[in-house]
Amino acid sequence: MSQKKWYQMSTEETLQSSGTEPSKGLTMEESEKRLAAYGKNELAEGQGVSPVTLFLNQFKDFMVLVLAGATLVSGLLGEYLDAVAIIAIIIMNGILGFVQEFRAERSLRALKELSAPNAKVLREGQVELIPARWLVPGDIVVLESGDRVPADIRFIETNGLYAEESALTGESVPVAKHTAPLEGEDIPLGDQRNVGFMGTMLTRGTAKGVVVRTGMATEMGKIADLIQNTDATETPLQHRLEQLGKILIVVALALTVMVVVAGILHGQEPYGMFLAGVSLAVAAIPEGLPAIVTIALALGVQRMIQRKAIVRKLPSVETLGCASVICSDKTGTLTQNKMAVTHLWTGGELLEVTGNGYDPRGDILKQGQHVDVRKNQMLRRLLQVSVLCNNAELREERAESKKNQPDDETEGVWSIKGDPTEGALVVLGAKAGVTQQSLEGLYRRIVEFPFDSERKRMSVIVEHQGGRMVCTKGAPDVLVQQCAYVLWDDKIIPFTPTLKQKVMAANEGMAKNALRVLGLAYRDLKLTERSEEETAVESQLVFVGLTGMIDPPRKEAREAILKCRKAGIRTVMITGDHQTTAEAIARQIGILPQDGLALNGQQLSAMSDDDLDKRIGEVYVYARVSPEHKLRIVKSLQRQGHVVAMTGDGVNDAPAIKAADIGIAMGISGTDVSKEASALVLSDDNFATIVSAIEEGRGIYENIRKFIRYLLASNVGEILTMFLAMLAGLPLPLVPIQILWVNLVTDGLPAMALGVDQAEKDLMQQKPRLAKENIFARRLGWKIISRGILIGLCTLAAFYITLKQGGDGPGALVKAQSVAFVTLVMAQLIHVFDCRSSRSIFHRNPLQNKWLVMAVVSSLLLMLPVLYVEKLQPIFKTVPLGVMDWVLVLVFAGIPTFLMGIGSLMSKPRKRKPASYGGGGAKAMKPVVR
Ligand code: ATP
């Protein structure tokens, strides 16, 4: 008999053939054995570039090959020393390029590792979160709405489960999943309703399942080759720089040809001129640029990780710097998500709850007097519903040292496992003696209709001795619509419009004090009633009361919002919570200005896109919104020219996160679906982290501009020195090997050190840059050309003066070339400090960037031996310089930077565009050209 397929087996058969215990899962030992036998739960990746290939690639460049060929020829002609030295420099250059690219590659790989998925698995009776790649067949995984299925799984328990399997089946409508065995052979994947496939998404419900296939054995593994082509990691800036690099190659080559032709016309020896030309081309082509950009991006991304922001898509690093609006969730992002019930309302009476955080010690008071729960039937029911319709758990953790002393009376730390809103209700119950343990024996849960932010409510059906009961909790405005009765004076009476109004007034009163309000209701179910349909079950309910909980704002939120305002970035709150609560919190933390508007989901639905576009600049708070509203808000803001950063955590937030320019997901509370749609994940769910990420994003972009300025100005200087000398009919100011050495000494380390430079102080006091801004904008192009020309002219001047002083003999030429060589290097090493500032060298402490100081010192250490070590002098055609020569060198090397610096000090400070913000918000900001 052929073996039964997984979908044909019953759940018992599945568990039996997987050799796993449903309540315990696998043992650690067994899971390790299986991991060794089945391998990691990973899809095979395409082969990366090997380090050897990466190294050899460094020598594939056309001009480098020409240089190597020409050097070999000169070696054959007898210039051994020259040939060996030039080849050595080519190899050193290759090593530098290799190190840069290897680092870049490694950092990118490390980033990928960071966003690897996790899975909740039952091992030795405990549910643990482990990297999904460690799953083995037989593991029992626990899944909920928003999770990505981590392996192929046979479901053994499902609760209103739906999965979206378009990645495998092409069917984008989520399909219901269950646990019943299927009959028949060769059932198509789309119809295998009791199996969850790796890589598909759970859009609703909860489930447990046994892993039946992992890694390449999964259905996804079978088509892995088709999905290998993951997102290209090249950022728009990298792409533009690549194009620029191509243009620069052509320009450098054309100039080099002109230098060679001018030299030959002025009587230079053609072969020597050719070699000088090729060396110049090799030096002038900024081949290191792409690798340095990647390193700057990758190192910046690592700094962001330290600041708790994980970048999932490299291009978003650039976009971050352009963000002009942040749309943020409230709960957990702007607030602490540490809920505590402080008020209750039932039967027309407001009660107070005392206590601290999740500590279950506290009291319920009416006008300052203790309320006896045993004598208050309405309150008892309210607490029962709160605790029964709940998935959170209260835990006390004792310090390690106290664990072995059960009699120890000292306090542990109370924490919540699960949703903090529900946790607050468990704590509330515990304060009055209505604990989960006390209800466990009396009530057995049979069905759950999970909470989701669309429905804004949750229900459970429980069985008890007397029958069955449905318990529901949710947003009061939603819940009252499901209620036909109310518990009043210990009696169930019809929920009249007057009573409804009383409830809503109480709700409003609590919300005004920034409390998050939840309504509670219940009803007895008739035995004949069907329990599968939530709409039927959640109707005709008996309203019991309200709970109001505080969720204090995060301490850092206010300051971060202020920082955004100074940086020309508007902060907008988008929340599922009640409008009054949202407004109160938004005012507390400085989001909602005096004249700012708040809109709720209903108002939003009634508005046309045109209306929304007109008002959007004034709205700072959107309350009671559904996920689809978020998408409308993003699109409208984008139509106004904004670059939008938008947070989200639920399954249904994914479209808005995707549509935003920077989609942000929550690392702690976010679903896999939202994380995968996002460009940035906040590992601490904190709003302030978004602001840090934007700050880093701006800093990274400015650093890229800094080293582009440095490299290009240096290259302009090098080419001009040679070009002008040839035009003027002077001898060669630099011999080929000197040109190559200048390139090696100045291009590599200082440029990399600029890539990790600290940001300028006013980085977050400027308007966001425009998304389509040219990299040479804000006077960068002018700085490159002006500094480059000055470096070229000054080097040539130092060369010319020394040549004339020496009286035109061959000795004088060698000396003048040495002076030109050192002037060029020094001018670049001084200019590198100027590149740190958007104003001038006098505006920043040059010693602040210790990497740069170290890089410049090492460049000097590479240059000085060339002058002063006797054995090297014939190779580099140099002579040692005396004190007066150094004075000349330093004066001319300093002119390009200091002259421009003094100029900028004397000129009126350029008006820096201040950040715009305030009432006008979007209107006040210049639209970004899309
Ligand atoms: P944000 O969107 O800022 O994260 P939020 O958490 O309030 O805010 P939702 O999670 O969509 O947004 O919640 C919307 C409303 O649903 C809440 O105001 C509350 O009344 C209700 N609610 C929240 N959590 C639960 C829950 N676990 N069970 C029942 N109702 C809930």
C-alpha cells in the first residue's frame, strides 16, 4: 500500500507519523537529530561571487589592462624597475578595491541575515521563538493571523483560519483552512485545505500545525529557482552614480587623450607620454566610487541597527532623508503600550481602580470606598467577561538568585505575555480576585472570533455547567451596535437610545482624559444556536460596561516630534483608537497644534479624494481608521508631493506600508506580513527610532556627497595639473608612477573615512531634501570644480616655481616633480577636511573624525618614504625636500582650502533654508517633483 499523503491523514495519524507529542512537541535532543538528518529549513540560495573572483575582477578594468600591458612592454625594453613598481601599485590598488568590495558584500549579507524570519515552536512543552531555519519535520508550530507559514505544515488545530497562497497558487483571495482529512489522490495545492505551505500568509485566525516538510523539500522549495530573483539591492543613487561613473570614464579618457596629444605636439617623447596618459586615466577614473557608496550605505545601516532601526531595503536609506511626513500609529509607537485600567463604568456608575502597572495588587473604589465585588453582580460580570474574552497571561518573574527560594517574600517583576490591552484586563480581574485560574475549572472556551483592527472587537464562546455563553469586548462605539440589552441595576433591560447615549457620554468622558476605552458585553447562547458565524453570535448582546485604561505616552515621543518639526517633517497620528482619546494624546505629545484638525474613519469614508486632498494639510490626527483608510491617506499625501513614511503592524496594513515611500513595521508587535511589506523595521516599536533613522538617512546621504566631492575634486586637480602643463609646453609635472602613487595614497582610506563622518550639527534643522535632487545640487558641483581647478593651478605653480629656481636642468626637473607630487598629495589631504563641512574647513573641528585623522596620517606615512628612503627615490624619481621646499608645498597645498574658507568666512553667511512646518504643514512645504 502506498504511503498516505499528509492531507489524507487525520490529525492523530499526522502526529503519530511525525513522532511528536501534541502537548510537548519535540525534545531538544530529537530536534537536533532531525536537523542533522533533514538539514536547515532554508531555500538554497544562488551562488555568490567568490573572494577569488572578486579579487580578479579588480583587474578587469580596460585601462588597468592597458596600463599593465604598457608596463610589460616597458619592462621588456629594459625599464625593469619602473615596470615592477607600476605592477606592484596596480596590485596594491587591486587589493584596496577588493577590500572595499568584500566589505561591502559582507555588510549586505549581514543585513540579509538580520531580516531572517522567526517561528513560534513547541519544544519540551514550552513555546519558543526560534529562527525559522531551525525548524525540523515533527515540530509543532503555533501560528496566528499575520504570520508567514515557516515550513510546510499539516494543521492540527485551526480557529477561523484563512491563508493567502497566491505565491504558490496564484489565487489572491484568502482560502479557509481546517484540520479534517481529505479524500482523493493528487489534490491540487489550492485545494489542500488542511495544509499550510511555506511562504504563504495567514490573513485571519490562529492555528497549530505539525511541520511535515522543510527547506527545499517544501512546495516552495520545488519552485525555489523561480523565486531566486529577489529584489535588486541597487539603490537609485547607486544607479545614478554608476551612470555618472560611465560619463566620468569618457570625460577622463577624452582629457587624457588631449593631455597626451598636447604633450606630443609640444615635443614630449610619445611612448613616455602614452604611459603618463594611461596612468592618468587609471588615476582619474573614480573606480572606487560604487564600492565606497555601498560601504557608506552599509555602515550607515549598521549604525541604524544600533539605534534600533533595521533597514530591509537599501534604497530606503536614501528615501529616509527625503521624508517630509511621518504617519505613525499611536498605541505602542507613540505610547508605551503598558496599559493599566484606571476607571470602570457599569450601570451608570464610575469606579476607580488603584494599583501600579501590571502588579495585580490594587483595589476597586467607588467615591473613595472599597467595592465588594461579591456583592456587585454587574461588576462581577464585567470582570468575568474581561478575563474570559482574553488571551493574555500575567506572569511574575523572580530574579535568578531568588528562584530557588520559594518561601522568599520579596517581590518579582510582573509582566504580560500577549496583548497589553488584554493584559490590563487580566490584571484588573486579579485585583478583584477574578483570576484566569479561578475561572478555568468553571468555563471552557470552545470558539474564538479573534480581534482584528477592521472588526475592532473580539468574542469567545465558553461552555459552563448551565450552558454556553458568548463574551465580547471591543471598541464601545462598535460594540453598542451589537447590543440589544444592557445590565442595569442588576437586571437585564432593553438598551434604549437614552441608555446608549449614557454609555457613549461615559465613553467620551474617559476618552477626553486620554483613556483607551473598551466595552464589554455577553449573552447566553441557546443550545440550538449555531456557533460558527460571528455576525450571528455577536448580536443581541447584553452590554455590561466600560473599562478605561491609561497608556502613557513614550517619554522620548515629545522630543522626537519637536525634532521632526525643526527638520521640516510633519508628524501625523493614525490610530484605530477613539477620536477623543487620540486627540487628547496627540495634544499631550505635541502632534496636534491649536488649529490642527482631527478626522475619524467615518468622516474620511464620506470624503472624496478631492476633498481629502484639499484638507490633508490641516489634519494631524486620524482616529478609528481601518487599514484601507491608511492607503487613502498615503496616496493623498503623495499627491501633494510628500515623501511619506508610514507605520503599520497588522496584516491589513501591508498595502499602505507598501504604497508609502518608506513603509515601517513594528519589530515587536508587528506581523510577518507587515514586516515583509516594509522597508524599515523598528526593533523597539518606538516613534523616536523613526526619527533617528531619518537622521541617519540624511547623514549617510551627506557623507556620500562628501566623498564624491573629495574624489572628484582630487581627480579634476590631477588632470588639470597635467593638462595645463602640456598646454603651456612645460615638461611633465608628474611621472607615471607618481600619478599612480598619488591615486593610491589619497583615494582609498580618506574617502572611506569620509563615508563614516559625523553629521553636521544642523542636519536636523534643514528642510528634507527633494526626492529627485541631483547629487551635485546645493553647490556641490561648484565646489568640485572650484577646488579641483585650484588644486591643479597650485600644484602647477609649485612645480613651475621650483623648476625656474633650479634653472631648467634635469636635476631641477626631478626636484620640481617631487614638489608637484607632494603638493598634489598635501592639497588633497588638506581638502579632505574641508569636505566634511557644507560651509568651510573653519566650521568644523578637523580632529573630530578620528578615522579621517588616522587615514590622513597613514596616507602621509605612505608618501614620506617615497621622498626620504634612498632606495625608493630612483623608483619614484624623487629627491628629498628641504624645509623651504616644504614651506612652498604647504603654502600652495593650503591655498585651495584656506582661500575658499576665508572667502566663505568673509562673505555674508549664505541663507540656509530653514525647516518649514506649522499650521500650513503640507501647503507650506515645497512640493517634491515626482
Ligand atoms: P493604533 O492603530 O494606534 O495601534 P489601536 O491599537 O488602538 O491603535 P486597534 O488595535 O486597531 O488600534 O484597536 C482599535 C480599537 O479596538 C481600540 O480602540 C479598542 O477599543 C479595540 N481593541 C483593541 N484591542 C482589542 C482587543 N484585544 N480586543 C477587543 N477590542 C480591542
